[in-house]
Amino acid sequence: MPVNGLLLTLKEDEGLVSNALLEIEGRQDIELGERTGRWQPVVVESRGTKGSHEAHEWLESLPGVIMVDVVFSSVSPPPEKHSQQPVS
């Protein structure tokens, strides 16, 4: 399950930025971090790398977003469920 930490560089137009952030908040696979000026950290959690790429491209397409930087990426598989065997 890929998890990506991204940093959005936002435009100076607060109207565009507000609309973009509202759209992002509507997505279940993206979590907003604490915004600092024109930089907005987000976390994207998806079922596969294709979903990660699609989320990245979607974020780049938003009118209030100038650039999307990847600051963290993990593509490790989900932990396996271990069956417990009785100890004799």
C-alpha cells in the first residue's frame, strides 16, 4: 500500500487556493497537513502505485496548485497476517 508525503506549492490567489483545498478535503485518499504560507503538506494513501500516480497528477491539475514535490514515498506491501501456532 503506497503512502506518499507531498508538498504542494500554492498560487498567490487565495480564491484559487481555497477552492483547491476544498476539493482536496473531499478526497478520502488524501489528508491535509498544516499549511505554512504557500506550502501545503499532504499525505496520499492508495491501494497501488497507479493510484498514487493518479492522485499526484490530479493535485498538479488543480488551478490553485503550482507544483507538487514528493518528500516521502513508501511502497512496502501491507503487513502479513501471521497465524499463531500453539507452543508445545
